[in-house]
Amino acid sequence: MARETKKLELRPVDDTAEEQEPVVRLGNHETQQREKPVRLAIPESPLLSQRLDVPARKDVESRTHQPGIEELIDRAGADPDLLEQNWAKNSFHRQNVPWGWFVLFGTLIAAAVIWSLNGVNKSEVQAEKIRVATESIIDHDAQEDLEAGDLIVRIDAATRKFFDTTDVNELSRLVRHPERVTPLMHSYYGGKAVPAHGIRRTKILQPVTLGSRGNFWMETVELANNDTRSLLIEILPSGEPRIDWETLVCYQPMKWDTFVSERPPSTTLDFRVYAEQDNFFSHEFSDPATWNCFRLTALDSDETLFGYAKKTEQASRDILEILNLNHGKRASLILRLSIPEGLQSRRGVVIEKMLSPRWLHVDPPDPSS
């Protein structure tokens, strides 16, 4: 139901204009910046003013238009989700799911699983091979241990019998190269009985390699008379141990001291000596451009000789090679020494040949050489 509105009427008011006092405005920084007001002149005669008659607030609606209920209903039917999607239209967009990547990842995982299973199968096969090889090695090692134990027993029995034997002929059955060594033994002992000293204990027993031969052992024993003896033992292809008698007694064809003092002329003998390079050149050997000089000594002797070999001969080259391998230190050699007829040098001998780079003949020497 519409309200009745009252009509606005103009009503004249007869007010006498009062004389107004002039207004003086104080200026400041702010007011100076503003536009100065325009002062109006006071009219000389009073003006008639008219007042508008405004109805009370309660009687008048302040809004000029009142929306109908249909507009409110239209607003209530708006879809807020649609509005929000429209707001985010520029910042949000949908994408399709990248199923190809999932397929690729799945394929890679499957391949990794298959590869792992294949690796496991190969590992099992390899483990079985290793197990079989290990068992074979263990069995082989066990067999070698048994053979080594049996060999040690044979070595011990042979050395004990050797030091218990007093007969040269019986002794010759236990030594290396018996055909060549037995005459040397008879000469060395001079037909006398061999001193027998039983073994008290074995101190060292270990394999050694001589040249390219690995069938040698070195044994150190303590005898009943408290002496300590070291000997080299060769294991024959038959498995029997044989003792190197020549190195045990350090056999010399003549006592070294006797050879040095007597110097038998026109004599050629094979000696086990220590050799080292020297520079003592005198008498027939005074030319260092022709000769190499070597200082020669022997076991348990203080006597010294100087051996000379021509630089152009094989003996000289062989000795120098051994000394070089020994870093310049003295070397244990078997040398063939000669005292020529009419030699003037009192300490000089001629080195004809190097027979062995050690005091042991690994192989029997050639009788014709």
C-alpha cells in the first residue's frame, strides 16, 4: 500500500536583516595555500528569505527507489561457485593427466625388477661355482698339507741319519751328486771316521728357491755338542731328500791359507770365495784399462788375494753382473783361480771362470769345462 506524500509549500518569512559585523579571517600556511574566499558585500536593504517546509524524517522515505521482491529473488538465485570460477578464470586452468609418464615409469620399474631377478640367478650360479672351486682348493690344500707333513718327516729322518753316520760310504747315500762328491769326501776325511753328533733339535726348516729351482729346503739344527749347523737339502723327483755336503763343510780343494802362502805355480783350482770389486793394480796387472780387479776372501780366514780378469772376457762380465745384482756388496761365488808360471805379483791371481753365482752347484758342473 503506497504512502501519501505531503506537498511542499513555500511560505514567505519577513525577517528584518540584522546588521552583521565584518568577519576577519586569520591566515596560516595552509590557508594561504588554498584559494582565498570571496567576501560578499552586505546588501544595503534587507532581503526577503523563503524557508522550505521539509516534512519530518519519519514521514518521508529518503530513498528515491525501492527495489521490488523480484530483484531480491533474482539475486538469491545466483550460483556462488560459478562466480568463484569466473573470478579465478584467468589464474586457474585444468590440464589432462599425463598418463604416458606413468606408463614409462612403470616400464622402467618392471625392467629393473626383471634385471634384479636375472642378477640374482646369475649370482646364485656364480656362488655355486665359487663354492665348488673353494672346495676343490680346500681339498687340494689339505692334500698339499698332508704331503708337506710327510716331506718334513722324511727331511728330519734324513738329517738325523746324516749326523749319526760315521762311515763315508754310508754318508754318500745321503748326499747330492754322489758320483762326484764321494771322492771329495774321502779326500776331505782322509780315511778317518766321520765325527758323529746327533741332532738335539731343529731350529729352522723352510723352502728356498735357487735360480729357477724350487725343490730346495734350508735347515738349521742344533747338535748335541751345542754346535749350530745349516745345510741345504734338495728334494729329488722321487721325493727323497739329499743333503748338499759341499756347502755344509764349505769344501775347498786346498786350504785357503795354504794356497795364499804357498802360491803353487801353474796351479788351477776351484775355490768358494767372497768377491768384491777393488782397484789394486800392480805388476802384471797394473793396467786398469785391461783388467778388472776383485778382492777375494774365504770363510774363516783373514788372508786376501786379488783376482784379475780381463775386461773383454766372459768371467769379468759375469762377476760384475752378480755384484750389480747384489747392489755392489760382496758376493759368494765359486771361481776357478790360476797362478801362471813366473807370476811376479805376490797377491795377484788370474780368474779364469765363474763356475757358480753361489757356493752350491745347482746342477752338476761339466767335467770338461
